[in-house]
Amino acid sequence: MIEIKTAKDMQCVTKTYRKEGKTIGFVPTMGFLHEGHMALAEKARKENDIVVMSIFVNPLQFGPGEDFESYPRDIERDRKLAEGGGVDVLFTPAPEDMYQQESTVIVNVKKRTDVLCGRSRVGHFDGVATVLTKLFNLTSPTRVYFGMKDAQQVAVVDGLINDFFMDIKLVPVDTVREEDGLAKSSRNVYLSKSEREEAAALYQSLQHGARLIADGERNPDVIMEEVRGMLNKTSGVIDYAEIYSYPDLKSREMLSGKIIIAVAVKFSKARLIDNIIIDIPDDRKEDL
Ligand code: PAF
């Protein structure tokens, strides 16, 4: 594995790979790697000649009062994990390199951001779309890998790639979970012992919602009341617990097609998110 620390060098290296006709799988991360990231690298390894992983805690996607400064970082450990996970190029730029002067252009995401994390974290997805546009230009990927834990992020990246005619294939990868169902996340380290136990309720509530749908419930209010009821039993505070069509993230009076149930719960030091995506069969067809 080689490590590249500047944008200029990164672009140089990817140009060479592209000239040699190699495919590039890109895994963008903010580091503090866990099994979720490693699953992305593993898939990228299987599908591409070269695997590039970036580690960059992007200041532009953190709002005032959010955890940019305290976001967990451990570059030594990340290097070892990346190398063991089959990464060929680790890109670790400094913030001054990615954001050289005052920005001339910031990508402004217009849709799919007025709900869920986009509503509670104003400007967050502009920061994500801006840094990804930069990273895509530097790494020139054939395929990019994103975890479905951040399903709204996947929906935004899908819009970014399509709207800007980027010649990149988006590969969403299933959420990796702990044994009790809690989604793996860099922020899980902030949970106290009792919060960690309670946190399993996030996925349990999503599964309960999915079961109600499987049993024929189509009224979003009925489903979400039950999901919220389960989350309210924890010591965490619900930031949101909502149900939308996916990936366009619109409310529906009656559920049909592809939908997402998404939840975010604030514990004392960590805000956890999770979701489940369900393809609802067309009920009318069953009557034929
Ligand atoms: O999901 C993340 O870790 C970040 O939002 C990403 C995609 C690396 C952009 O900074």
C-alpha cells in the first residue's frame, strides 16, 4: 500500500492508473475504520484493479456545535487496517490542501435533503457533495462504494453522479451490524455501557416496522407510532423517526414501492442513525 498526502500527487497517480487501463474502486471515508468500511474495501477489492481509500474528516460537512474537533481519529490503526483490507492507495490529505483558499464553488444539493439528517444538519450534504466532487476528480474512480447506513447520503450521491453526468458507478453496500443488530459506526465508542445495550432498539424498531408492512399495514402513521414507541423506551431522544419513498425521500399517504424507514436517536454523547429499505410489492397485482 502507498500513502498519498497531497491532492496533486493523488491526481498524478490516478492518471497513470487510468492510462494503463486499470479500473479504480474508490472508498471515501472519514477514518476511524470499522468493519463497515472494511466491507466497502472488500467489495472494491473484488471488483477493481486498484482500490483507493481516502481518510479525510471533512470540516465542510460539520455544522457549528457538531463534533468536528472531537470526531474520533486514529491514523496509525487506520493505516494497518487499510493495508490488511487490500487497499492499494491510502489518500490522507490535509484540510489546507483540500480547501486551499476561500472556496469559489460549493455544491448546493437541492433535493433529498429537506428531511432526515439534511433537515437536522443544515448544510451537511452541501459539504458532503462538495468534498466528494473534489475527491472524485482526484481519484477518477470507475466505481465508488458507500454504506447503506447513510442511505440519505447514498441518495444524494446518486443525484450528484446523475446530475453532473459523472462517469462513475455508485455501489451501495449493506450495513454491517453487531450481533444485536446495532449498525457499526465510528460514533458507537461514545456510548456508555447501558446506552450501548439500549442502542439495539434502533434496529429492533426498524425490523418491527418492516414486520408491520409485511403483515399488510400501509398507513405510515400507524407504523411510525409503533417505531417511535419502541425508541421512546430508551434513554435516548428521538431526533427523527420517519418513513419516505426511496431514493427521492418523499412522504406518502399510503405506502407503496421502495420505501425507507429511517431513525436518528441522540444519546448523551452520540447521535446514532439507522434505516431499513423495503420494496413493497404492488398490492393490486395480488388481486388479479
Ligand atoms: O460517509 C462519510 O464518511 C463521509 O460523509 C464521506 C462520504 C467520506 C464524505 O466526507
